[in-house]
Amino acid sequence: MRKGFTTGSCAAAASKAACYMLLTGAKKEKISIETPAGIMFDADIVDIELEDGTNVTCSVVTIFDVNHKEYITTGSHVIARVSISDFEKVESIDKPQISIEGGFGVGRVTKPGLDQPVGNAAINHVPREMIEKEVLEVCQLLDFSGTLNIVISVPEGEELSNKTFNLRLGIVGGISILGTTGIVEPMSTKALIDTIKVELHQKTALGYKYAIVSPGNYGLKFMADTFDYDLDKMGLTETIRNRIYDLPIHLFLRILTYCILYNDDEMFDGVYKIMKYKIAIDKDDQFKQIASTDRHSMQEVKSLIAFMKNVSNRFDKKHVFELDKIEKMVKIKNY
């Protein structure tokens, strides 16, 4: 799977092209920018509108090379509208000044702890720096020293934001213009970690001292029912939830033990179904086996199964039945 370009790169390319067309009056259907990663982005410029030499609007369509359907912004238009400010008519300016604002489909920050302060458009600092760098390059080339107003819009942004974490983070009205390298990594672990960092940073700014992590919907329900947590204040990452499938068998058994201790039927059923499925497809015994050198895990499995046998009579027959099935199904090497 190849890489793509961030909404920040698209915004910078559209802004550069619009600035060039505004200051020269000439149409520009292709433009190149250098991303912070040092990779060149050769963008096609579409939806060009020149309005009497006072402002220019154009857009870049976000496209990934292959297997791009998982990215919600794929196919959306990142639009830049560039105009010359009336400010330069009032006061002499020695060097170009750039004002960057968000338009329709770009979210607005309503909670502290994010990249931008409350009230600002959700255009992060790296995309802002990219836009300014590319536009100033054009201004210097064409000897322009006035003030330019740049408005970034995403017509599809408000609808797309419902598929993002923006509402949870307090960003309303649209998507965020993002990117630290200008490049989108396919199914990037770094992007996942960065998303978690953003939410944790915001929770810190809002005064929270602890973070609770749930492996999925069963975990969320367990925490809500048992500890009365407010789920609206909790984060849930699909990739983290899915990684429960990668747990070794002794950790599955440990989770099931906790479910028994807290008498949580629903969570027990969910975790057990996952484990049963993994055992069923484990044709080469990779999941069921524990290496003979891994004495800690092997001893842990023995202890957990023994523990579940000893406590099973304290719980309902359903649990006893499930535990008997586990004992029969789990054939561990050297056990």
C-alpha cells in the first residue's frame, strides 16, 4: 500500500496555486509543494474561479494511490480562497502578511488542550506553517508585499466529521486540517498513537487526572455498570479494540477469570466467543501452544484453570458449563 498526502498538504497546494493566480491573473492547473517530510507533492488544481482580480478560489482533491477507501477524506475537496486585504490600502507594509482562517466544513475548536486555542479554526500549526511557506514563496517571486487573506474550506467536511473523533474532542462544524509530515501513512500506528495523545492531552487540560482504557464495547459496558463511568468522557479506538484478537491464550483466561469474579456474564460471553473462534481456526496450534521455555505463561495457565475449577461451584451453571468446555478445548503443549 502506498502513501497519500494529508489535508494539510492539499490546503497548502491549493493556497499556493490560488495565490499565484491572484497575483498573475494566469490560470494554474498544476502546482508543486515540498512536504515537511521532504517529499514533493505535485497537485492537480480544480474548481478554479477568478473573481475580477480581487480573489481566487481553487481546490485540490484528496486522493490516495491505492486501497484508499478506508480514509474518510478520500475524494473530498480542500478549497483555498485567497484575496488581497483592504488593510494594505490603509497602512504601508514592508513584507507580505498572511492571514489563515477556516471556512465551511473546517471545524472550530471549542475545548482547550488541542493544537489550536479555543475559537480558532481546526487548522493545525504544521498545515498553517506549510500554507504560509508556500504562499510567501509566491509573494517573494512576484514581489508582492501586501496582506493576503486565506480561507480553507471543505464542502464535505461537516458530514465527514461525524465519522471522526472531532465531536468528542470538542471540534464542531467540520473536519480538521491535519498533518505533521504532509504524508499519510497507510494504517499508520503512529497516526493511531498521535490520535490517542491528542485526546489524553486534552483530558489533562480539562483537569482529568486518570485515563481508563477499554478493549471494546464489553469493557465499556462493564465499566459503566460496575463503576458508573461516564462513557461520553471515554475514548474508544477501533484498532485497540480489535487487538484483543492478538492476545495469547493465558491472557484470555485471565480476562475470563476476572469476568467470573465480577459475575459479568456479557463480557465473559464476548471474550469467550473470541477465544473459541481463535481455537477453532488454530490449525497449527500456534494459539493453543505455549513454548516450553515460557515457564511463566505456562504456570499462569495452569494456575488459572485450577482456580476456575475451584471457584466454579460458586457461580451459576452457565459458567460451570463454559469452564468445562474451556478445559476440554484448551490443549496446551506440555500441560
